[in-house]
Amino acid sequence: MNEPARHRKAARKSYIVNRKTACAENKRIYDFVVIMKLKRQSLVSQGSLSRMVQTATEAWKRCDFQQSIEIMERVSRLDPANASVWLDLGGLYGKRYDYRAAARCFEQAVRIAPKKSEVLAIAGQKSRDFRKEDMAEDYLRRAAEQKDTSPEILVKLAEIYERTRRTEEAGQLVDRALHTNAACAPALLLRARLDRQAGRLDTAEKLLHAFPASADPSLRLAAAYQLGDVLDRQGRYDEAMTAFLEAKFLLKPLTERPAAELKVMRTRINHMITNTAADQLRQWYGSTGQLQPNYRLALLGGHPRSGTTLLEQVLDAHPDIVSAEETEIFYNDAYGPLLRDQPDDTAMHAALVAATIARLEQARRDYFRAMELSLGQSIAGRLLIDKNPSYTFLVPALIRIFPEIQLLIALRDPRDVVLSCFMQNIPLNQVGAAYLSLASASEEYLALMGVWQTVKTRLPNPYLEVRYEDMVDDLESVAHKTLDFLGVSWDARVLGFDEHARKKLVRSPTYADVTQPVYKRAVGRWRNYQKYLEPQLEKLEPFVKAFGYE
């Protein structure tokens, strides 16, 4: 190449580099100017904004979702440079299944945030909260690609991979996080879980025994539960109980509020059950012809840890059935709006009695619309299984709104149920507050299954009780019986439920177990802990007898 040509090439290269640099600098300046303009546009005081946010929160609690979103939209216009506001607004849209609007808000938060990785990670977590896993994965992947990403963000992405059975990719991200910070507590916790699932119990145990004492209490809590599970699988039951008790000890400082809420909830439910007599239920059941159209719907209830997830996955494998896993849709979109005009929630029964046909039909339409949006598919005449053990408390409300509903109630040895609930790391809400000890877990069992024992004697609706132990012993017979009850033809695909479950996201704590063929190791587990359960056995005995577990 001659000298002039070399000079021209060098000049061209310099021009391109300088132009890229200039463009990057111009963009940086533009972004800065935009942000500064946005900051100058904050038109009200922070105190006023805080009051507006509180008003939006209160509207959400009473199921007035549209008002809550409208208030937060106003907040975003008054404080447009606040990334947290945009993230919160996006979370609200996502919970109402408007994922396009959620993404719009999240992207605005990303644009104005000085640290992109953090905002992308929060958007990912909020997407997980409203059950949009593909959206969560996208945001967390983008966060992981940022130069300033943290080991904790890598772990959040790895958790999605682990949940969706991409364990090799999850392991690679965990290793990358630990390479950056060998003491990263979330990475150590997930590494132990991956080892446990792979059967490397000794390795998992060592990691959990050495878990950092300086870690966040929530992580130490999760580590204690995991250690208990590892020790239980090794047959070291006293050591396992010690680990579970350590987990409960870590929870105690946080229990006052959820325990109080649990007490209030039980009082309100007892009020509704006491006042809903058999003739009232028959009257509601007789309104089937008035409420149109009729829907194919069944509740899969019972007590948590009674085999509801196994039965749900079996039924969901049938092409004429679609299931929803423990959503809040019935309360948020059908039942809750009926309570909105009541002076307080103690009037649950009164609200059901006062509901007009027009309001009930609106509740029915809203429920199925929300279900389809949440599931991301049309139900299209298929039978919908709403799997939600907590809704066993709300059977009268379900019958009032959906008198055509069928009821599937999962049963399991009450002693195994109480023990299993105690051993689970359940979020500390109204439900989780019930499982802080074997005594309180037993009380919750008596409360929930006591409601079922009372209500079923008054029911006009068809119901079927399905025993977990029978499913484990002879799944095909139970599947035949259940499908016959539901009016659905036999399909052998239900027996391949584990293969079906591997193709979808299962949110239950037993998500890893239901992707395996049926096993019997959980039957009669309570005997391994009999001495710890001894003080509760007398209270549970009536239910042991009633359900045939003597």
C-alpha cells in the first residue's frame, strides 16, 4: 500500500473512532439532560407523593386495582425521574396481567436509572412476583450482562434456570458468582440446593454447615431449612429437627403481625361458616340456571402438603383439562370485589347474601378473563382446575359465585401433613405464621380441615375426597375415579404426569419432586419424628379416625 493510501485509511479509521466516541458522548450528555429535566419536573413535595402512594396501596388492598394504578400513574407524572415509582407501577400492571404496560414502565425505569444492573434486576424480580417467568429471565439476563453486575444478580438468574430444570446453566452461573465472591451467601445456598437435587447430600451438608453466620437472616433461615431436608433424607432425624427448630427461631422476631392477621382471618371465616346453613347453600346451588354461561370449574382443595400438587399435575396432563396453581385470582377478581362496599370484612356472609345476579355474573366473567390472561392461553371450554388449598376455607363463597363448581379435596394422614408443613420454608404471611411450631401447625390443620368437615355435611355440590396414599399405591385407579367424577373421559397421558410436569413451570415447593415418578418415601414419615409430635397426637386423633388413618 502506497503512502497516500495509508494516510487515507488511517484518517478514515480515526474519523470512525472519533465519531463513535462523539456519538457515545452525545448520548451520555443527552441522557444527563433528560434526567435533569425530569428531576426539575417533580411538581409536588415528597410528603404529598408518599401520601398518594399510601392511598394507592389502600385501594389495592380493597381490590380497587384500577384506582390504585391511576393514582400511581399520577405519581409517575409528578415525579418522572424516580425509577422506584416506575418499577412499582410496572409491578402493579403486571399483577393485572397487562404485561405490555409493565414492560413500558420497567423500560422507563431502566432509561433513567444511573445503575442499570440494579434496576434490571428489580424488574426481573417483580416479573417473577407476577408470574411472568420469561419476562423475568429477560430482565435478569440483561442485568447479568452489565459490566457492573453483581454475584447476587447472577444467582437470581440461576434460580430461574434451576426452577426450569436447566441445572447445568444454573451451576455455571453459580460458579461464576462464587468466582467473583467466594463468600456470596445466595450462591452458596443455591449450590447446596443443586447438590442436594443431584443426590450429593454430603457435599450439600458441608456447604450448609459452613454457611456464613454473617449472612442475611432470610438466607440463614433458608439454609437451616435446606440442612434439615438434607439430614432428613439421610435418616438423621434428631439432627434434622434441630435444624428446623433453628429456622423457626430465626423467624420468631418477625411473627407478631402475621400471627395477628391469622387470628383475624380465622375469626372472619368462622363467622361466615357459622352463618352459612345447609338451606342457604342449597339456595345458592339452585341458582345455577340464573347465572350464565355455565362454566366447567373444579376446586382442588384440602390442606397444604396433602398431595394437591401431585393430583394437579396428573389432571393437567389431560388435554381436556387446564389447571391454575395457587393464584389469588378468585379472591382478587371474583370474591374480593363483592366485599368492597361492606363496612368491614367481618360481613363476608352478608356480602355473599347481598350480591345481585348482575354482580355475580360480572365476578364470574372477571375471574375467567383473569385466569386466561394469567395462564397465557384460552380455556376454550376445557375444565379448569383451580388448585388452591387455602380456598377450602372459602367453599361457601365459591358456591355462591360458581354454584356449578365441583370440589376435589385431597386427604393425607394428618400427622404427615402437620410435619410436612412444619418442615417447609413457607413465606411468613398469614398462612406461614401457622407453621412456626408443631403445635401451631396442628391448630391450623384442625381449623382448615374442621371447616371442611363442617361444610361437607351441608353441601349440595358434588365432592370427592382423594387420598394421597391411594395415589402413591395405585395411581391409575385413582386417576380413573377422579376423571369419572369430573365427567372427563379417560386418557392414559395422565399417568405420564412427571414427563408433562418437566415441560412446564411448577411453583409448588415440591416442584422438583413432581417431575419424578410416584414414590412412597413420604408416606408415614411422621413416625420418624413421633416423639416430637407426641403432644399433638391426641388433638389430631379425631381427624386420623375420620379420614381412615387409624
